[in-house]
Amino acid sequence: MDRQVADGVSAGGATAGGASADRETAGPRERPRRPLWKELPLLVVVALVLSVLIKTFFVQAFSIPSDSMNNALVKNDRVLVDKFSPWLGVTPQRGQVIVFHDPGNWLDPSELPQPSSSATVRHLQSVLSWIGLMPSANEADLIKRVIAVGGDTVVCNAGAPVSVDGVALSEPYIYPGATPCDNDPVGTVKIPSGYLWVMGDHRNDSEDSRYQRLHNTGGGLVPLKDVVGRAFVVAWPVGHWATLPVPSTFGQDGLPPENGSAAPYILTGLVVLVGAVPVTLWLRRRRGGSSPAADG
């Protein structure tokens, strides 16, 4: 009996080596797949979590409320805004289109979004805006183009182009027929550090920094702390799809250099991509079972 045990003979007469060979022949066991009805709730939860994280920290959609940015943007367009770069300390650059919170009474109460009279629609919009699929019903944000940054000197007189630090800007993006400064000439303005000077592309239909300096108490300046992020693409409607690059205007000779990257939204895209890779691999493993190497 002792000899049999030493030789590896089992009670059933099969050797340990034979059992091992049988397992090798059978190959590794695959993890059984879950049925779709069990996987679907998990996939929905993961998608919602990713959507909320992306909307909160990376990219968010905003609706264009007026025609002040014609022709680059028209009313009811949806733009995607890079919210990640400001977290890294990247500040807006001349020529970028930015979304910012109302610095103080820039928006007339009649221009604020009005909630629906239907409680069901209000709740639905709240949910969709929370996960980033549509703008919030109570957002008070504006969108304009950065013309000057802290340290710059802007000159805006009737009958003349806008100038920044003595350089007259050639602005082909201005709405056809609109004038650079005629309707709201503000003269010479020195932009303090930590602030921006912004203007709409449709100058005759934009209550921008010029208008606010003449009719408001804030001097027409946008604090950097109020900047939500840079709008980098028109995402909806599909027929209006376009990127929003910095015009060549702001590469004119004589303009002083700026700190920071001219295209920070590229970094945001890379971060989103890197974050999506492990999630995608995890989902594939959940749906397709583990590989033999992972099991072995």
C-alpha cells in the first residue's frame, strides 16, 4: 500500500501523471458568458459614469443662444468645450473662442434660458444635462472670441480697425457688413493681468466687452476664473460641423508672444483616449471571457 501511494496510484487506479495529462488535453476552462440581459445594466452604468466624468472634467456641449458669433457660429449650434486645459493652468489665447460664466449682469434676464412649463420635460432635461447630453436649462454662460489677454492694450475707435499693442488686426472672420468698433467705440483699454477682452464676430449684434465697458460697471473684462473652457468644434447640427481654429489674424507680425499652448484641446483628447483604453479592454474581457494566458 505504501508503495502504491509513493508511485502515485489513486484509489480509482489512475495515476497523478495521467490526471495531469487529462487536464492538459482538455485545455483551460473558459469563463461562461453572462447573458445580454445581465450585461446590459452594467454597460449602461459604465457609460453613464464615463459621460458624467467627461462632462465634468474634460468636454461638455454648449448651445449657442444668439447670433453674436455669426458666421463662425449660428444660433442653436452645439459646440464642444475643452474643460480640462484650465485644470492644468492653461489660459485662453488670443483668437480662441471661449465659453465663460456671466461676469456680472452681461446677460439680460430676458436672454436667460426659460424652464419648460412641463414638469416631465424639466426633469428629463435635468437628467440629460447632468450626464452631459444637453445644455442645462439654468446655465448663464456666454461665448465670444478672445481679442486681448492680460498685459495687452486694445484700441477700439469708430472708423478704424481694432488694434492690439499697436498692431491693427485684419479680421476676415467678422460678419459681412459689420464694422470692427463703430457701434461701441471704447478708445484705449489696458487689460490687467488675470483678465480677458472678448468680442463677438458679429460686432453690430454683440454686447461684448465694448458694450459692457460703456454700459456696465465691470469694465467689460472677463476674469480668468470665470472661463469654462475653449470651444474647439461645432458638433451639431451635422451640416454645420467645423473646427474652431485660431485665425491667422493673431499670428500677425508685431503681436507679442503669449504663454501657454495655442491648441490645448489636443491634450484633452489624448487624456480622454488614454482613459478610454483600459475601460474598453475591461469591457471586452467581461463580454468575451478571459484569455487562456490570463487564466493560467
